Amino acid sequence: MSIKNEPAYLELCRYVLTNGIDRQDRTGVGTRSIFGYQMKFNLKEGFPLLTTKKVPFRLIASELLWFLKGDTNIRYLLKHNNNIWNEWAFKNWVESDEYSGPDMSNFGIRAQQDEEFNQLYQEQMKEFKLRILEDDSFADKYGHLGDVYGKQWRHWKSTQGETIDQISQVIEDIKKNPQSRRLIVSAWNPEDIPTMALPPCHTLFQFYVQDGQLSCQLYQRSGDLFLGIPFNIASYALLTHLIAKECGLEVGEFIHTLGDAHIYHNHFDQIKEQLSRTPRQAPTLTLNDSKSDIFSFTVDDLSIEGYQPHPAIKAPVAV
């Protein structure tokens, strides 16, 4: 398969390192940022899972299926050994009146800087995860992340109190009226922003059908280039494949439009290491042929073949 897709991402990283402006941010880490950028990925030239570092496809797949279920509780993710949303739920617990353990304020930064504190943090996180998995009432109280993506995609509440299933609706619209300019799903619901652990970074996406091919464009208000964007590229590419399969279409392009595209100051060395590597051939996505209903897929129905990436590069998450 082609390696043409990956350089679009690498060029963005180089551009931000060279031309970005250093800014403060809510996490206290600081970023180097630009505003407004667009990448295009031809999905017919291979699945855009980065090869310049190993990106865990099963985490991407389980997260996307979690969104599609309309779920907002990390218990589903933990059952699939997916820890990418833990910090935001953990924050709700350690800042609650019920928490009686060691002080975990600013745990993200402190764990990076203090080995002794990091050990305490890991112990508290382990306890938190076990309680989410084993204690229904605890999971119900502290496992929820508020009205995040799954809620908005599948259970958007209207002013009349009705529920709108945006994913089902857009699939039906693609089948019935593929020329429509209204094939849009929005995760940005201003009324619900205060109840979300993290307001949606990928805020709105739109589909476009031409010559039997389905393309998708995402608008992302904020993008962490090293940790987040590789996941987002693969996730929306996978979503495009799944919806195309249900609608009897081939895949076209994934177009990724970014607002604030940034690299955290403590990711500079990792980005430079990644940029020193040569991209390899893109892998191939395989979907279970016996299924087409997007809501029936499980993680085991999705697989990547021919993925031979460079080794993973670790970096801290800014919370």
C-alpha cells in the first residue's frame, strides 16, 4: 500500500514546530500552536494508521465503538483494556468530597516531575479502575464523563425533550439522499458543555458522496498533535469505512480540518524523534464481511493487516 498519506501529518508537525507561537493553556504545560490547517488522506491508498510510531489500533477501535454505543461511562473502555479516558474520570473522583486518599491536585504535572508522587498516583489510579469495574454504584457516580461524544452522537436532547440519534439519521440520509449537503453530525452542544469532563475537541463532521465513494470531513477545534491527532485520523477513517460499508459505498477521502493545532512543550523531543523516522507502507483495514450494520460491530470484527510501524514513543498526557 501507499505511504503518501502519512507525510501530510508529518508536515503539519514540522510546520508547527517551526512556525507555531508559544502559548499558555489550561493544563499549565504550555503549547506551540497555529490556528487553521487542513490535511487530506486518500483512504483508497491504505488505512492512515501512522507508521513512524506504533499507534494502538484496538484502543482506537474500542473508543469509536464506545461512541457509537452512545456510552459515556469508562467502564466499557476499561473492560476492553482501554485507559485513554481514565484521567478525566479520575479527576472527578479525587476532587470529590468522598475521596480520602493523598492529595492528587494537579496530578498530571506532578506525576511527571516527582517519582514518589507518581507511585502514589499509580496506586490511586489502580484502586479507581478496580472500583469502576467492580462497584456498580461507584461506576455510575464516577465513571461517567458527562454528556460527551456518545451522548451527543446518539442521544442529543432537543428543546422539546425528544432524543435525536444523529448517527442513525445521517446513515439513513446517505442512503436516501446521497447528494445532500446536510450530512452532518455535531458533538458541540452549548447547553451540555458545562456537564462534560472535556468539551468535544472533534466538534463536527460532514459526509460527501460522489461516484459511489463516501468522504468525510472533520472540524476539530483543538488538536494535540503528538498524542491526540494520530488517534483522531485513524478513528474517523475507521468511521468512514464503517458507514460506507453499511451504505454500500466505497471509501473516498478523510479531510481533517483543525482550529488550534498544537504541540505541548513536553512533547517536543518526542515529535522530533518521530520526524527523524521514515514512513513505511500503510496497513490495510479489514472488516467482518458478514456484518454491515454499524451498531453490530465488535472490536473483534475490525482488524489491521500489514502494519509494521516504528516503535512506540511515550509521552505524558496533559489533563
